[in-house]
Amino acid sequence: MTSQKTDKKAQTNTQHDFSSLKAVYVNCTLKKSPDFSHTEGLMKVSENIMEKNGVETEMIRAIDHDIANGIYPDMTEHGWEKDAWPPLFKQIIKADILVLGTPIWLGDISSVCTKVIERFYAMSSKMNEKGQYIYYGKTAGCIITGNEDGIKHCSRSVLYALQHVGYTIPPQADAGWIGEAGPGPSYLDEGSGGPENDFTNRNVTFMTWNLMHMAQMMKVNGGMPAHGNQPEDWKNGKRFGFEKPQYK
């Protein structure tokens, strides 16, 4: 895991001040550090843009941490000897922006990515200070790499899951790179064409800026308005205009 802070005054774009924002990148590669990760290579393209615009960034490689399987906040309370998720969550929830990265295996997200998403779900019943679900007011996107088809399928799975637990997804919040179908080169392999691919470079740039714009709008406006989405109010009988339709 690495943490990087920028000289915000020196690097912040004069038209767009994102120096109050923090982003966390969670890489769901199957390779432990220090093994080379192509997914991290593409994630760093996005991270570099954010840093140039004053965003504080952090990169976490999930597999380096002993995250337990399960759908409860702390799996040591459910039979597991260790669970690194609770302390990791405390780091992740401080960020305004989440970027989840995964390689494609058998046409789908990695097993590590599935585990991480399940653990995000485990925390989704917690509340923020406004009485909303805890991910409200935060924004998210995803980065996918592989050497076979599956970018849109994997992005659909990741972005659906993140919005379902409460993250706000801006336009074009996914980016990826795939080589030729079959056992071809991966993103940063010599001669792959990955780092030079205009389609990938455009998408990762647009995604990054849309994440920063959305996160900034959320921050300036105090997050998602707290009306019509507070579970405790619903539990106590408030219905926010809902009424059962009269069927004829």
C-alpha cells in the first residue's frame, strides 16, 4: 500500500481546485506486492491526473491484506481468526472518490474484486452524519484490464454494485484496456500498444475528470440532500410523498 500527497499549491489547475478532495484506488489484482500489476499500471494513469490537480491519493492492493470472506463488518466476530477489512475500511471511507480496479479472468471480475465488493456491502447499513447510508455523498468509478473481452461486462458489475450500496456514479465512470483475444500481451507488456491506445487514454482521462467534478460538486453542496433517503425516518413512519396507488 502506498500513500502519496502532492504539493497542492504548485500543481492545482488554476481553473479547477480539487485540493480538498481525497481519492483511494483499490487494486484487485491477484498478484501480491511486489509482483507487477498491469491493472495498477492503468490505475496510475488516472491517479497521476488527480495528483496533478491537487487530489490526495492512496493506492491499496487488496490481496496484500488478510481480508476475510463474508458479508459482516468484522468477520472475526463470525469465526474468522483475522480480518483486515475493518481498518482498511476506515482508510477508504475517508476518501471522496473510490476507484476500483480489476483484471478480467474468465470474462469476469477477479475473485479478489468480488470479495472486496462483498465487504463494501457489509458496511452499507452504516449511516453517515446526516442519517443516510454511509456511502452517500461519495463518488466511484472502475478500471478494467485484460487480454480478452469483458470490459463493459465487468464495469457493469462493479458500477452497479457500488451505486447499489450508495456511491454516486458520474457519466462515463469506467475505463479499460484489452489486447487481442487469447493469451496475448497485457497492458504494459512490450509492444502491447496499451499505453499508446487513444481510446483507453481518452476514457481514463474523461473518467478521472468526471470523478473529480462529481466529487467536488458533492463536497461543495454538502453531499446528497438528506430528504427522502433516510432509513430511520422511514422506519419511524415518514413516507416522503409515497402512497399506495389506487388500483381499479
